[in-house]
Amino acid sequence: MDREAFEKVYNAHYMHVFSYVMTLTGDRHLAEEITQDAFFKAFSSPSGFRGEADEATWLCAIAKNRWMDENRRRGRSAPMPEDLPEEGRSLEQQITDRDSSFRVHVLLHGMEEPFREVFELRIFGELSFREIGTIFGKTENWARVTYHRARLKLRERMEKTAQG
């Protein structure tokens, strides 16, 4: 790919990929590093873009793999939440509230895969169910079902922690 074409793709998709990686890492510097690495890997790979998904989905899938590699290299642990978002509000309201966002992220961090990642892709990455299915190599319906199960699991964890 020539420099001009690379710059066009980079400029068009950088913020989308970076935002997605931020939902995975929670660390701006690490997210920048992984995003840059994903673009480098995408455009230095001999196989390149095959057109099986749109470019943003393809780049997010590469970034997800780079993040997983980084996690394996570093290991990870989740701190326990000190308190929970207020009860009586919808899950979406709690997530968008700045004060409770961190606590929701902590609960999500401890959630098992693929539920955590599907939920984050949908809510924070703003990807469609079709795009999420593509990233996982599954169907759109699989992504919908997994998202709704993740949503139920998160709600259960929030209620359980509020009671305990």
C-alpha cells in the first residue's frame, strides 16, 4: 500500500480503533501503543486487507489480538470495587454517568470472555452486532445473544455487590 493510501486509512480509522482499544485497556498510553502497533501490523503484513469485513472492523480485530498478546505478556488483575452505581437507574444511565463509570469498568474487567468484550464493543466501541460477530468470526445473532447475556451478568453482579 502506498503512503497516501495508508494515510487515508489511518486518518479515517485511527480514532475508532483507538477508542476501542481504550475500552480494552483503560490506559491512554497503552492504548496509543497498541493502536499504533495494530496499524503497523495491518499494513506490514503480507496478507493485508482481504475485504471480508470493513476496514475498521479488520483493524479492531488486529488491535484486539495485539491487546491479548500484551495481556499475556504482562498478566492482569482486577481491583475490587469500593461501591456501586446508584440503584433504580437503567444500566445504560449508570454506564454513562461519569461518577459510576469506573465502578462499572471494574465489574466488567472481572467478567469472563466473551461477554466482557462483546459488551464493551457494543457500548463503548459503538460497533454494530454484525461488526462484533465479524471480529469473533461468529454470526450477528451470536453477537446479539452474547451482548444480552453480558448485560444480564453485569446487572446481576451489580445487584449482588450492592447486597453484599
